[in-house]
Amino acid sequence: MTDAAFTLIAPYYDELMHNVPYDFWVRYLLKLVDRYRLRVQSILDLACGTGNVAIRLARLGYEVWGIDISAPMVAEAKRKAQAEGVGIHYEVQDAAQLQLGRRFDLVISLFDSLNYILSPEHLQEAFRRVYAHLEPGGAFIFDVNTEYALREGLFDQDNLTSRRRLLYRWKSRYDEETRLCTVDMEFWLRDEKGDLVHHFTEVHRQRAYSLDELKLMLMRAGFDHSRAFHAYTLRSPNATTDRAFFVATRW
């Protein structure tokens, strides 16, 4: 059974991402907020997935909204927020068509979500929409997989020797001409006895954007300043940076 990205995997996404250090990501995010002396009360989590970061930010006292293009992922995020008694406003929306009727002090987009926007024109429009949803003095913080990461096959992985309930195997291929990375993802689910009871696949595609290309797009969207960082540091990216974070400000 084959489907598009973030549909069939939604109910099992948190198990798939069980080893992601979400608290570490939030601390780094807040480190960037502090470095730019941003005054943040409201946050929009763009491409929020199942809400793992949104929930953590809400617990810290921020007003948090989350949007994602995947209805199954948003449904899972709503279920988790309700179960944990956390007040987060979620909507299903496309980043390139973002329309919420309000502004935020900070917009974030994490876990290389923007690489999934395959059209430069759509990404440019998403940047414009983000800018329009920022308060003056606000900022947009996001990360991307670099072309180095997509070219070098960093998506290629599996856990087939694991004893976990969800098994997976990912195989990627990168097209230098289109700059598209296609990842064929295969999943198997075990029952309580360890027997395989469910098998499904998803195809994920990401586009490589150069850092200079992203800076130009941010400038065209209206942002006053943008800077890229080597992931989880305050250093500039280098030739082997596989993930870069951006801070773009609207003064």
C-alpha cells in the first residue's frame, strides 16, 4: 500500500521519532530567541507535525498555534494536546496559502519541513505569507537540510534489527539536475506478540535550496535581515553542514 508523505505514518509518527531530542531543539530555539533579544509571547509552529515542539512551548507559557498541510498529522496533534490538557490552536493549511487573520511574535518551522516545498515559487510565497503574519520586531526561525545532506544520502537508514514495534527501511536517490531527493520509505508494524501485522509505504520528496538562494528569497519576501547557522551552534555553515538554521527578522 503506497501513499503520500505524512498520511499513513501519522498514527505511528511519534514512535518513529522516539529518539529525537525535542527538548534539546527547544533549548536551541530559545537560545536563538535570546541572541536576537526577541520579545516573544505568541508563536506559530509552521508544519507542526504531531505537535511535539508546540506542546513543549505551550508548557513554557507561550501562546501557540500550529498549522500543517497534513490533516492526519494535525488530527494526531489535536488528540495529544487534548489528552495532555494543553491549549493549542491547530489548523490544516498550506504554508504557501497561509491565512490566519492575526500576527505572531515568532514563526518557527523545524525538522527540515520547508524542504518538502518542492517549488521555489511556492516557497517564495510561503516566505511572503510568514512575513505578513509576523508582528514588527518579530522573527522567523527555521531549518533546512542542505544539498550536501540530500546528495550524500543521509536519509538512507533502517532499524530492521531493532526490537521496536515499528520497523522501517528508507532508501533515497538525489537528482542533481532537479535538486530533488526522493525517499522510498517502507514500514512494518508488529503486534504485541512480535508478529508483523501491517505493512505500508510512503514516498517523501525534498528539494535542495542553497543558503544564498534562501537569503535572497527572504529578502524578496520583505525580511530586513537573515543569517544562517550551522545546526545547533552560533557558527556559520560550512561545506559539510548537513542542516542549517535561519533567523530572519522583521524590524
